[in-house]
Amino acid sequence: MNPVILFNLVALWLLLLIVLWLLLNVMKKQNAAVLAPAGAGQGPGPVEPLAGKRAPAFRAWTMDQQEVGQMDFQKHETLFLFLSTTCPHCRNVVPEIERVGEKLQRRGGKVALVFEEPAKNVGTYYESLGLSLPVLVAPQEQTTFAHDYNRRGGVPAFVAMNASGFVTHEGVVNVREEAWRTFVQEWQVYPLLSKPASFYR
């Protein structure tokens, strides 16, 4: 065989082997990125749901600067609604949260609108929208309340707890969202559908 042809064949095979080796390395890196555990690498991992767990301890303040905590909501069905004065959609769901919140209060439950902003800003917002539900302020620099409960960080959001202190529902406040519709159905419209406390332990 012509030595030039032989040399070209060997060179071609070497080139193919190098390309295959590079492709395998790229595939390994891609698989490692997909299978990496939460918290590994640069990006944040998936948010662990709070539903089914005991509600974390917290501290927050009323509009007149009275400190409150988990003990103030014990033995009551409780609904926290996380809002922001700068959120356009929050204004749209005000009638819905007022309706649901007032119904829960009539059943002996507790409700609070939670803001991560100064009380002064919240007071103006509260009055302009004609809100009637209780308010808690939980500034990020003073408490981790909003971070611990509203784990996805978006607004408007909600977290509901049963009288035993277990989180039963969480999600976005939106009539089109299944989590909110399920909560309203189980707790507000058909209370008998609500799961027993033992279900969340």
C-alpha cells in the first residue's frame, strides 16, 4: 500500500478518535449538570415545599409596632397572604382575598396580610385599597418570616395552616391556580373536605 495513503488513513482514524473523545466528555458534563443535587453549582436548587410540615417559628409586627409570633396564631386555622405595595396583580386579587379572609375569620380562623415593607408604606396602600384584614409587616432586615413561609418569593402568595400548626396549602393567589382553588374549596366552600390534622404529620 502506498505509504502516503497509509499515513492518511492512520491520521484520519486518530482524528476520529479525538472527536469521539471530545464528544464523550461533553456528554458527561451535560449529564453531570442534569443530575447534580439541589444546591450544587451556580444556580439555586428547587424550592422545598412547606406543605405537610410544621409551620416554622416567626416574628413580625402589627401596624402599631406590636411584635407577634407563632404563639399568637396557635390553635387556629391561619391564612397568611403575602403581598407587596408595588405588585400590580396584588391589587387585582384584593376582592378575592378579602372575601376568603373574612369567611375564614367568621369560622374562627386568623388571617394576616404580610408585607416585607415599612409600616408607613403599607398603611397608605391599605387605606387606598380599603382593606379590612389584619396586617403584619416583616421587613427583610428584621425577620426571615416572609423568606421562611413564602419560599418562592413571589407575590401575591399564600400559606395556610391548620389548628395543629401544620402547613396545609401554599401557592400563588390566583383563581386560575390549582393550589388556591383547592384551598378555597377545602377550607372555605366545603369545610368538611378539609384534611384531618393527622394527615399532615
